[in-house]
Amino acid sequence: MTHPPRNGYETLQEVARRAPAELSIWNCGTAALHALLASVSVRYLREVQKGSPGARDREDGEPGGETRDWANMTAHLVEWAFLYCDSSISGEPTLQQIDEALDLAQNWSVIEIGLEGGKAGRVRVEQKGKELLIEPIANPSIEVLDMLLEEIDTRNVDENTVGPSLEPAYEFFRSQQGRRGVYRNLPTWIGGLYIQHMKNYVSNRAWEMPLDTDLGGLTLREAIPLMGTIKGMSFLQLTLFRGEPNLETAYLAMRPETLTRWLRRYNPKSAVIDKFIDLLTYRGPGGKTPFSAPIIPWGDQLVMPFALLADGLEERMILRAAASNPSASGKLGTSLGRLGNKWASRLGEIPGVKVATEVKVLAYNRRKIGDLDIVALDPDRKSGLIVEAKWPIDARVLADAWKQESAIDKGREQIERLKGEISDGAIVKLPQGWPQFSDVEWTWIVGTARYLDPRRSSDGPPVTCLRLVEQLLPATSVHDLLQKLTNFPYPQEGREFTLSWKRVVVGGITVKARMIELLANTPRVPTDRRRSRGWT
């Protein structure tokens, strides 16, 4: 019996299923993950010593936006270990086995682009001979603009001006140069200094969600100092590894009761430590990912790899962890919905514009059939903007982008439904003193917080994000703002970016993907545009 030939996407799926499962390192038992995490630290340190921008570090403990490459690599290794490691076997991994697994994890971004992009209709996967080619269907100009706007979070990070300064600790380490085993007899005050430094840093970040947001048994306000504590512990561990690179300093690992004791020591009034640990603990594929749950139970220890704690996206980490809990996701949705009113605040800055929120749409029998989230009216020009606001949790990985696009599609459907109802005679309850709805020329859009929809085939009302709108303000009128959006000079291939091929060999199959590369002269978001200064 003959089977029809697989298409390119099916072949890629098969490669993705087979390649990590067949890594021989999983036959070494639980020692495999320990060896892999230690080797990630070694590779990272080599990049630091070479001065690679992908491993640059900052004094405040945030290694920068490029650290996500190391986080991606670490997360894949953790997920694969949970799936494929045979804990009934014990053995010592060879250097070849370690390198084989690390190389696969480092190249996995190409496979992920094909898997997740193909599933979402963003890329096309074709098989040509013995090669798989992954080419974008999405608009790369919009993807590049989205990447540049993301730098408000990843490049324009606030420095820790609150303190305390880490200089006393650095002075101590300089005085110990040449000595061995410094990490074994570290003065207690150094751990306290690092932890307080990071607690202050995290507490003074521009948290967007209300601090009383319920995460499922604990509030965001209660989680923040505990997050700062484990980040301080992780940053100290990384400092020790740089000074004395060995297996004992390569990553943070301790017994569960030890982690609890440390958290209690530096947060003596906290009553939610156990809930916080549970919130950020990874349980294996199918639930939270290592990106949102960086506490990894392995054997009799909890492992906290530095890369998973170092990319400076604490808020989306905590929110994604909480969103995986059904009992907390509804409350999170309510809080996220309220953030949509930031659209009203920004549009209200346009001279002469009137803004209303949650404008009711009623059927002829006065039954409510929906709301207009944000309505901005320019009374002098009889023109207006209606925004269907969608504010899902920011994407961290490609798979998360689906949730953004799903929310956008839902917003488009809501707009089309409401426009149809209004056309059929539904009443829009505009504020008193406003003109009749039918007397105004309205523009409808779906408005997200920070996500631009790059899909070429998307139908329906246009989509933009508040982060882009903020870059276009001030505007003299609603019409002026809409013109700026329509005529925005999106990045162009050959001018701001290029599309080049990246080639990897995975499971004996050559996979080539078109990758975006920003050119050196590409304009960047001004460095003063930070979340702490009111930017979305």
C-alpha cells in the first residue's frame, strides 16, 4: 500500500517530533538536565568574554533584550527533559551528547518559526528535494515595526537608581581574586545586598496591571517582592559563576525547603510564599511554560536557570503563569479589560476631541446588545473613531501570538456585528450633547496594546496598537491621526531590514528559513520612551 507524499509542513512536524526525542543524552537520566544547564552557562560566559551583544550584561542585573535567545534555548531543554528523560537510568553525559542537545536547542528557532508560523498562517513550508523551505506569508514590514516597538520593553529598560548600590559587593569580589571556593563562604551581607537591590529594582518597575490584581490566592502586590528576591538570588549566582565557573556555581538550585527559607528570611511578613512558589513552578508540557514558570523541579531540587529570570519581562511572566490557572484567568481578564481605557486617555489628548467609553448599543426594545469600547468624537469636523479595544497578555513566544490574533479576530467580528445591528436600527446611546450617531463619519478599528497584526490575508476593520498611536501623537484632530496611521512609513526591505536565509540541519533534514535582519541604520524608538515615563 502506498501513502501520499507528505507536504512540507507535515514533514517539519515529523522532524520536530523526532529530533529532540532521539537525543542520546536522555539515556543518562536526571544528570542530563544538570549537565545541559551548566553547559548553557558556559556558552553564555564565553559570549560575555568575547563581548557578544547577545550576552551583554547590565549593572542592574538585567542582561538585556537579547537574553531571550538564552531563555529560549534553556526553555526548550527543560521541556525536552520533562518529555524524554528516562529517570530510571543514571549515567554521565559525554561532551558530544551535550553539544548535540545544545546545538539543537540553539537552532530550534528556525523549526519554531515553521511550526508556529505555519499553524497560524504566517509562513509557508515547502519541501524541495531534501530541503524544507520556510518563507513568510505575513507582512515583514509590519513584523519589523512590531519588533522595533517591542524595544520599549527590551532596550529602554530603566536602570536601578533606587539602590542599594552593588559596589560594596563588587569591591569584595575584587579583593578575593585568585582565591578558590569564595562562593562557599560568602558573607551573609552580600546575599542580602543583591536581593534588596533586585527587590527595589522590580518594585520600581512600571507595573501596568493594578497591584491588587488577583493572581489566584495572592495579589500582584504580594508577588512583586518575592519575584525580586529570586531574581536577586539568581543574579548573585550568575556573578559567582563569572568569578568561579564550575558545576556548583553554574545555576541556582536548592531543595524546596531551602527556597522557602530564603524567601521567608527576606520577606518575613509575607503570607503567600507557598502560593508564589506554586505559581512559578513548572509542571511539564501542557500547562505553564518555563518562560512563565522558571522554578523547575528536578529530582529533589528546584532549579532556577538565570536565563529564564533575566529578560526583564517580569509582568508578562507573572500574568501568563496566573492565566494558566482557570480560577484566576477570569479576574485577570477583567483587569486587562480596564487597561483598554488607556486608549481613551491618549485620544483625549487630541485638541477639541470628546471621548466616551463603554457606550451602550440598544435594540429597538431597549435591550442591550453590546458596547462601543472607546468613542472619540471631533465635533467640529463631524468625524470620529470607534476603537474595539483588545488587551490580552503580551506574547512572549511565537505560540502566544495566536492569542493576540485570536483576540483581534474576535474584535473584528464584534465590530461587524455591531455595525450590522446599528444599520438595522439599533440605538447608540452617545453622551448628552453629542450629535446623532448617523450624522458623524465614523472610522472603526480594533486596537491592541502593543501588538500589530502582520497577516496579509486578514479581512475586516483595520488593526493598530496604542504603542504605535503614541508614537504619532500629538495630532491636531482625529482625521490627522488617522492620516498619520494610513501614511505611516513602515520599514522597507533593503532600507531598514533584509530577509536572509538561515540554514540548519535537524534530524538529518536541511531546513532553511527566511529570517529578518535589522540593518545598522534602522531608526530605533527614542531611549526616553519607557514604561516608567507613561508609554504603553
